[in-house]
Amino acid sequence: MSKNIKTPTNQKILTNVAVVRMKKTGKRFEIACYKNKVVNWRNKTEKDIDEVLQTHTVFSNVSKGQLAKKDELIAAFGIEDQFEICKIILDKGDLQVSDKERQAASDQSLKEVSQLIASMVVNPETKRPVPPSVIDKALQEMHFSLKPNRSSKQQALDAIPKLRETIKIERAKMKIRVAIPTKEAKAVHSKLKALFSEVEQDDWQDGSLEMVGLIEPGSFRALDDLVRNETKGHGRLEILSLKDVVEGELQIS
């Protein structure tokens, strides 16, 4: 860690810093963190707080190296333990980022969402995958806005209906095999069939049932519940493939 300590002793200058700020009782409190580590801590991919905090010190102004006053810390937080206060600010404070850093983070998040969507959809006419670059371009052209409080997967699911308005996509279907014992097979057959969008195999053997086919991803939970509840755990549900697609990428000019 690069650190220069200046006089007077209430100043401590740090470099290459990500600042997290919190305002309480009309005062500003800041902590100095390593770049890119705050988000990792908040999404729990980083668990070592010493990999996040540059110092267990609370500042009134990190860039000027001005330390927070003890009486102001007690008035705002009710404690004087600076490490504990650092943890509060780290969890609940506002991460200060430059416009350039914010744009870079937004671009990276959009790419992650595009890649997730590409793993979930196909072209409905060719049944082939849609390249992430095509999805990324479409999201940018429609000015899709990312929400920081939602995961990449949630935002990908939010974006798919909107993307359908501009490019040809549909949710890729799941290929499923279901095996039902003799005792319950006849009772659940019609309910099972209703959840399949396409049945490829509907076999009866000694009274037991085996079905193979395609379902919409949104139907999986209902199918899983049906098999478990109706067969008291004796039925079997198997995912054969997450995407039923033709190999190769769809070329879009």
C-alpha cells in the first residue's frame, strides 16, 4: 500500500483509493478502500475485509487526508471503535466513482447481461443461438437501463421481452425426461402432458410412464412440483439439455 503521512498528525494521505462516503448528523465520514474491492465485498465474492480497506481509519475527507474527529464519530455512530465504524460505512455508504469509472462499470455489466441472455435464447426461425454481440448492440440501441440493485440474471430476464420487440428471439426450451411409477402414472399423465410444449416420447411399460420432450423454462418449477407431490418422491425428473438448439451461430448482417 502506497502511503505518505504528513504533519499535522490528523492528516493521512492515501493513493489509488476508492472512497465510500456516509453522511450522519450533518457530518461527512469517509473510508479508503482498494479499487474494485467494494463491489466484491458487497456481493460477497470478497470475504477478507483487509483486502478491501486500505486502513482501519475513518476520514472526514480522504482526498485531503483529514481524519474524522473522535467526538463527531461518537455523536454519529454511538461508538468510537473505528474498525466497527469502517464496517458500517463499507456496508451502507455511497461508493464514490468518477464518470469514466461509472461508464466502464456500466459497459461491463451490459456485456454480462448480454452474455446471459445469449445463453437463454435462440432465434425462433432457425433455432440457433444469437451472438452476445448482437444482443449487446440491441440493448444499447434501445437504451436499456441497468438497475444497480438487481442481479445480472434478473436484468437479463427483464430485458428479454423488450428485446423481442427489436430482434427475433425466444426463450430456449429445456429438454426433459420424466419417469412416473405405475401407481401414479395414469392419474398424472394428462397434467404432465399439459406442461410440455412438445412431447417427443410418451412410452408406457408395465404401467409405468416415461415422457421426453421440450418445456418452456418457466414451466420447470411447476413440473418439478407435480412430479414430487403426485408421486410422493418416487417419480424422476431429469434435465437432458438446457437448450434445444441447432449447432452454430446465427449470422446477422
